[in-house]
Amino acid sequence: MGQFHFKQKRTAYYPLLLVAFCLIPLILPAAINNRGSSSFYIDEYGVLAPGHSKKVEQAHIVFNRLIRANSADNQSHFKLIVLPKTAANWENWAMSLPDGTIVLVENLLDVCFDESDKISEKGKARLAFILAHEIAHLNGKHHTYLQHGHSLQFQNNNAFASWENLRKIEANADYSGLILMTMAEYQPRFLMDQSNFFLEYIKSVRSNFSFDSHDEPIKRMRVLKNNLKPLINELPLFANGVKFFEQREYKKAIENFQQFAAFFPGREVYNNIGLAYYQLALQDLALYDSKNLYRFMLSTKVDRQTLAINLVPGIKGSPKSIQNQFKHHLQKAESNLGLAISKDPEYLPAKINLSSVLITSDKSEPALELLQDVLRKKPADTEALNNKAIALYIASPERNARRAVSILDMVAENSFGSSQRFSRYNKARIRAEQLDCYTPGTVPDDDECLLLAKKSWSPFLKEENEDVYNQRVRLELGENRQRTDEMNENRRIALVIGNSSYTKSPLLNPVNDAAAMRNTLERLGFEVHLGLDLNRLELLRLIDRFGSRLTPDSTGLVFYSGHGLQVNGENLLLPIELEVQSLDNLVSLQEKGRVLRDISVSLQVILKKLAEAGNLQNIVIVDACRDNPIPGLSEEFQGFAEMSAPPRTYVAYATSPGKIAWDGLDGDNGIFTRSLLRHIGIANIDIHELFQAVRKDVANKTGNYQITWDVSTLDEAYYFNPAKPQDWTWHIAAGAIALIAAWQSKAEARNYRQLSSENDLLIEKYGSSINLAQYLDIRELYYVNQEKMKTHKRNYQTLDVITAAALIWGAYLFMYETYDEGIYDTDEDILNTNFVLFPNNQQNTYGFSVQWRW
């Protein structure tokens, strides 16, 4: 019965089970859809406002920065909500929802920032990756739903994907997220270089994570790095784009930048595309309105470095058609620069470039608004001030001319290099245009007007630069002085600095080092700018003058000998006037570093000058890091810090990072410079081999105490004293002379022997002659042959001498060109170089008399 009742009881449940089964298709989607909306989580757990904590505030800052860098069209509805720690029982601490919401649990912020209150760069980068990963899911419409405590991934909202496909989707989100965070200027090295962030994340989340939809951490990181390889392989596209831009091959530059944008659509890429289109527009303008092309010099900035590097362990047509093409290129420039700004509203180079485009498009008012925004953030930006002055003047020449000149005067007083030159040019242009009799682009007819125009242009024309703007002005002023490209071909320009007479801790050798290096470099064909015992202002001015001489077809070399130190990885060169008595009264390293920066010159200033020149290659040689010149300076500032070299640059240090270099003895030369002078003139030795030899020499002389250090980004060999191309002209001439002379000598000798044989026969006939007439004939012929023999003998002897001389000459040429080893024939020749110092009257420089003993 019991059995009967049991069966009856089970039978009674069947209708209920049937009803429940029928309701599942209706209830389950409703539950899923409810959890796919941000309102469910807001109602269930509540939301933390940005003011709740620094970490929550930082999460929203990072999210907004990533959204600006994101390129998706549908991101306007993307938003972020942060749930309190009471929601930590989820399987997912971060997920994306179909309504465009990214849900983050507060616990995850503690994982990123190591459960501390400090907002570190490492924590920002890791949080940026997590958010960028979820943004990648939103871009691809791959959303997370929760059902019965387990996560299910759905692709394109509806279609369920296999776990294998889901792992591929997650891997793609890892890659896209890493690219996005890098475009937003967060460092990917905090994820990959030091440790495996995936592994750390799993350890923190512990049981709240499943490997169903993700690869295990080690494999996940390996897959991510493998996915990065195609992008890293395409990095040369950006470099080629910059190279083509600097070579004025703007269409090729655009092509390379656009191809690179497919892999890395960063702000700098669109900035350069926009600037390249702007340059094409200017080329169009030159063909139909060259007068306006050279009216002003507008500031622009090409970005030579892409953030993606952080991921690496002639026109035809009618004037009308050209004008249309010019407008088209301007529009392209404006749209791409606008896109760069939309990705990062704080990116000032794109704003300055866009202001130049707007000014060229005769849109002064929006250009002024843009420049005002730049100047609010950076009031002393010289490029923005330069463009502002021009925009004001173009908007109303009569009313704003004086104001524009005033701004340009301020720029000229507070800038160096190109900014200062731009301001001088533009100021001269405005003043010249204000002359009633002067028309831009034409030579003034009136002599008095021409005199005033020349006076306006005089400050600009006094500069050494001879570019197209300088030539254009001289053409307008009726001057026909143009320099040919051959004069500037393969120029070698050097900046040589030696500081010895420090107010604290003077040095014996830097002045002698600089003098010896100056003379050696001049013998090697360098144009040398020498500075001795310079204060800070003199040092900056000399650096600026040196930078103005660099051109894209030149080689730049910088040699510094003197005191140097480091502050937080920044290398500083010390002028002789150290305006600080002691650092003992300063407590924090930050305060000490600020003081040191204010009294010194950063090596980065010099490297920036070299990078801006975009020239063939650069060499920086630093013989510094000697004893401590400032009382109270701790070991944190000792020596130089290891630093990377800009493109196409070789940087050599006298000693290893953080170490001290010897000054040398007897006021002669420093150990490092002495060895460098011994090797630098050797013919046909590559720069890498040269400094290897210097390293061995210095190590041997200091008992391995001082080890030189170098960093190179040169992409080809460089020779200070390259072997000259073999000229065989004189060799061939010597050989030809020797051959002809030897051939003629042989002929003369053969004729001599024939006449000698004839005379032998005549002597025989002479002895058997019958009558007097025969006797006289034989005798006369004999003496005639004797005279001929003398002539032939003299000829072949002379030709033999000529042959020998030609052979000796050819051998000498061969030996001289083959065994010329350069400036110094032996190691001891440098020891026989005497330097005599004669102070110039009332000047802070020295004249040098150099006597070479060979």
C-alpha cells in the first residue's frame, strides 16, 4: 500500500512538473535580460559615486580617458558603474552589459592598486587594461550574462558560442584592450615586463574565476604577446611615414601612416596624417598663390614617436583644379587633426597644427579660440603664441599689427631655435607689410621704401640660416644670393664644451679635453662650435646656435667634458657657476632635485635639439661624472643614469651608469678623452669598433675600475675618418707612362744593336777594301752610324729612367693610399701634442696654440 500510495504520490507531481517545464522558456530569458541591464545591479547592490574614494574616482578618470582614445562609433552610451564590496560573491568582478555598461566591483580596485591608498602608475595601467578589455567586448558586442551562478558568454547578443570560440574572443579582447590602453598613454610594461598580471589577478580573485572562457594565465600571456607580433613588425611604417614627411614625400607619408593606423589608430598617427595633408595643401597653394604661401611662417609639430613603441620588449592640372585639390587637402588635414583631438582633448600638438590649418583656411576666429585653449593650459607655449600673433594680424591687420608684434617680441625673448626664428620672420613680415609702399612678394619700387623694407628684414637676414624663406626674402628685396645644395652636402657639425673653472671643485682637464677634441674634429672635417668654462645662459645659447646649424643632410656631434650628475634618471650637465652653497638644509630628495635642475642644463635639451633636426646621424660623447662638486649631494645623484638614445644616435659615456670617471693627472687630458683621441683618427674604423677599443684601453689603464658605456640606435656604420674612394687615375697614368717608355726604350735599344752590327761588318770590309774610294765610303758610313748609335743609346737610357720613375711613382701612390692610417700613425703621437693656453683679454674664453710633433 505504501508502494501504491507512493506511486500515486509521484503521479500527482507530473502536472506540476509539466507546467514548470513549460514556463522555463518564459522565465529564463526574463531573468537573463534583467541581469543584462545595469538597473538590476544598481537596484541590487547600489553604486559607488566617484567621491566615495580616490580609487573609484580614478576608475572613472581612466574610463573616460579610454573612451576618448576609443574609435568605436557606438560608444556614446558606454558608461561605468562601480559596485561596493558586498557584490564580491560574483563570478565576475568586471563585465560588460548589452546596454553599454561596464560593471566593476570595488574589490578589483584593491587588486590593481595593491590594497593601498596610493594611486600608482602601475595600478592605473592595470585598471586601464581591465576596463579596455571590457570596452573591447562592448565594441564587438560580446556581452556577459549570469544564469544560476555561472557565466555564459554570448556572441552578437544571441548566438551561444563554444568555449573554444569564447577563449578566442577573450584573447582578442586582451589584444584590443592592450592597444587601447597604450593609445591612452598607459604603460603596458606594468602588465608584461615585470610579472604576469593575469597570474596575479587570478591569485587575488581566487575562486571567483573560471577557466572555461579564458586560457590559463601563462598561456593567456603567451597568446597576447604572439598577437602583438604583427603590430610590432609594422612599426617601421610609422618611422617610414616620418622619414617621408621629413623628405617632403607627403603622399608616401600619408600612405604609411594610414597603413599603420589600421594596426594602431593613435592620436599621433592622425596628427601626422593631418599635418601631411596640410603640407600637400601648401604645395597646392605654391602653384597658384605663392605670395600668400610665404607671407607668414606658421608653427606645426610632427610627432616623430608613436605610443606603440611602448609595446616593444609633384602636382598636375589647371590652377582651378589645383585650388580645389588644395581645399580638399586642407579639409583632410582639418578632419584628421580633429580626430586626433577628439581622442585626447589635452593633446596640444594637434591643436597647434589645427590652428595652422585654420589660419591657412582664412578661419582666424576659430583658430584663436583653439589657441586660447592651448594657452590656458600652457601659457608660455611659444608655438601657440606665434600662431596667435598671426591669427590676430590676419583677422584685422590695421587694428592688431602692433599687438601681434608685441606677442612676437615676447616669443623671441623667451625662446630658442626655430620658435625664435619664426617670431623674427613673422615680426619682420608684419612690419614690412605695414609700409604703405610695400606689397608682399614684389620688390618695392621706391628707394626709400626699399630701404625701410630691408631695415624690417635685417634682424631675420642676419641669421646664418639660408633656407627657402631666407632666399625668398632676399628675392623680394632684389638680392640674388642663393646657396647651392652642394655647399651643405654631408656637413659635419660639432658642439664641443669643456668646463674646468667651477666655483666649487674645479677640474684640471676638461678645457684641455675640449681643445684637443676641437682640433682633432676640425682635422676630420667638422665645423666645430667651441665653448669653454660656460655659465648656464652661455651654455644654453651655444646649444641653441649649434642646433640652428643642423640640417637634415648633416651629422651632429656633441662632446662634453666637465661635472655631471643625475636626478631621478635625468642626466644634468653642470655650468661653472653653481649658485648653491650646500644641499644640507634641504630634507627631501625632491627638493634637492628641483634645485639641481634649476642650476644645470639637462642632457635631454641637447638630445631634443638633435632629434628636432632630423639629420642623418648624431653622436653624443660625455666625459663627465667626476667627483662631487656640491656639498651635501648624496649618492642618489652620483654619476649618470642609463638612458635610451633617440633615433639614429650614438651616445657614449666615460663610465658606467652611476659610477665615477677619473679626471686624469697633470692637467693633461682625462683618461677617457685621452684614449678617444688616440683612436678617433684611425682610418676606416666603425664607431662601434672605435668605442670598443676605447673601452679596452680605459679598462686596462684603470685596472677595470672605469668601464665606458655606450648606447646606439644607429642603423648603419659610421666612420670618423672613412677611407677615401680609390682614385686609379694617377695609377693608370703612371703605368701607362712606364709601359710606353719601356716599349720605346726597347725599340731604341734594338736600333742601337742593329747599327752596332752594321759597323762590325763595315770594319771587316774596311780591312779588305781595294781602292781609296771604297775606303772613304765605308769610313763615312761608319761614323754616321756611330752618331746614330749615340742618339739611340741616349734615348733608351733616358726612357729607362722614365720607366723606373713611373714605376716608383705608382708604387708610392699605392703605398701611400693603402697604408694611410689616419691622423695618428702611432699611439705615442697623441702624447706629443702640446697645448698652450693664452687667456683672451677680458673674455671668458681661451685661445689655443696647438703644436703637433710627428
